[in-house]
Amino acid sequence: MGDQELGIVALVTILVLSIFIIRGAIKTFRRNWVLALLLLILFSPIWIIWAVVEIFTGPISTPSESNAKSTQNINVTVMNSRGEEEQTLGEFETKTKSSTTAKASLLMGAAALVKTSKPTKTPQAMARNGNVRNLNCHHKSKNKWVVTYETLHSSSGWIPEKKEISPGISGFSTWGGTVDIRWH
């Protein structure tokens, strides 16, 4: 074989292999798109090996095939008012997966997460005397708050300070005086 023929054979081989690898890559995303994307970004060689392995696997079932309804036959025996048995045949449809139930449970879980991540009570800081001013409360995390304030020092004047508090604290003392905390 000449150089030109060898080049054509190599080009065709590379083209066919590329098509198969692309098909395998598409199958990786159909099988688990999150994992495929993470592997593609972080560990490309592992993803390429997965794509090559997917070339030799069977077809992936589509969501419409896996959610298909199946029927179930049930025999029911009923006694009528005269005491005679009547046998009825019924056909009931069952779903293999309930997407409505899954969506509802996902929404309920998300709502519970949002509810638990917000604080249950908010603090209100009040100075007991005139040596503390500019009181503010800021939410830091689930059970942590930061109270910022200014205290009056005899030599330095008004100095900004802050104190981290958690629920249940009713107050704290500073250089300038006492700060009372009320939870609402």
C-alpha cells in the first residue's frame, strides 16, 4: 500500500472511531448527565473511558418507556342481595412511577428546608442607659446573630463594637453599660 492509500484508511478509521465515541458520549449524558458533566469537566480521561465503554452497552430506555402504564387484571367476587355470587373481572391501570407524587414530595422537602434555614425568632437590642447607642442586629447563620453598637468611653468617645449572640440570651454587658435582648 502506498502512503496515500494508508492515509485514506487511517482517516476513515479515525472518522468511524470518532462517530462511535460521540455515540458513547451521548449515552453517558443520557444515563446520568450530572455525573457525565462533572467527569467531563474534572476528570476528562475517565469520562472518555466511560464513553468508550458505553459504545458496547445496549440501548438506554427513554423516560417515556420507563414511565409507561401497565395494566393489572383482578378477579373480584361479590355477593348480591339474594346471596348469589357474582364474579366480575376488572382491569386496573397502574403506574410504574408517579411523577406527580415525586414533584409534590420535592416541593414539600424544599419548603421544609427553607423553613428550617430561617431563624425562628429575631432579637431586638435595647440599651439600659445612655452610654450605648446605634444598636443593630444582623442575622449571621441559623442560630447566630451579631449585635453592632457604639459604647461611650470616657477618654476615647464613641467606639463601635459588636457581639455575637444566640437565641436564649437575654442581655450582655459592655464597657458603656448593659444591652437587653428581647426575642420576637
